[in-house]
Amino acid sequence: NVAMEVMYTNSWFDIDKEGAAAEALIANGSVIIGQHADSTGAPAAVQKLQDAGTICYSIGYNIDMLATAPTAALTSATNVWEVYYEYLFKSMMDGENPATNWSEGYNEGAVAITDLGPEVAEGTAEKVAEVEAALKDGSLHVFDTSKFTVKGETVTHAFALDTDGDFTPDAEEAVFDGAFHESYFQSAPYFTLQIDGIEWLNSAYGN
């Protein structure tokens, strides 16, 4: 039973703003701070508060944050850019044009999480390995349509591509094999469905 509070810094890299946002969220009751920004501001702020006795943890972005938050960091989501670079350079060397929309995942090693921190619960590493293996072999889909509804109905149809520039997907069926396939047809996100039970509690400093 989870609630997420969202704050925006309007920047990809602003140590002070990211740290202040983390502090504000924790003051409002958050216990895990996840970030989609590039600095160490949030993990450092979380570690400082944890050292002072507050129960709080950090999920970083792009890089391993354990050097910054040795006990507060749980892990970080990361893009493994060398996978794309190898593809890009090989395409050019072979005289081929690289794909305009390139969006690979766990199976290709293009996305991952960094090392788990020392404060993760017992059994976390094993569960993570299980989930990663299922993502790689295709037996687990993040948006399995049997696991959620939209307006009380099972999702059977959703387009993926915006062909007329109105920011509304109007081509390519994205629901097949029992799942909504985000980023299958293009690298830009196209999930526009409002899943039942998920609602914004607060959104500040909108970007």
C-alpha cells in the first residue's frame, strides 16, 4: 500500500535543489527518495538525515551512489551506455544507418540496477535476480494487463506511435501477448493510460 509524492527541480543537475527536495519530502513523511536527476544531492541529503537518526533511504539514478550514501543508498537505476555505443559504432562501421528509435532493455544488458546497499532486506538480492531473469526471458512483463485495470476494465487496446504530432498515440497496437509493451515501437515513452488505483497525491514545481 504505497503513496508517492512528487517534487520537481526543473533541472537535470542541481545538487542544492535536489538535496532540498529530498529533505522536504522526508519532512513530509517519505521514507524512500527515488530520483530522476543526475547529481548526488538527494542521496547526500538522505545520508545526512539518516546519520542524524531519521529512517530514510535513497534510490539513485545513473550511477552507484554508495560512495555518497554508504548506508542510505539501496541501489540506483542505470543505463548501460556502452551497449548502445557498440551498436552505434558497429552500424557505422558496417555502413548501416543506426535505428532512429533504439530502446533495448534487460535482455540486451542496456539497463540495470547498481550494487545493492548494505541496508536492503534479507533475500532482496535473490528476489532481484529472480525478477531480472524473468524480465530477460520474457516471462515477466511490467505492464501485464492481467494485473491492472483502467476504468474497471481490462486493457485490450492502446496505440503506441504519434504520427500526426498531436502528442496522442494513433498507430501501432501496443497491447499484445498479454501485456502493454512500453518503448517497444519507439524510445520515447507512450504510456498514456491512467491505471486504476494510481493517483497523484501532490505535484509541486512542475516541469
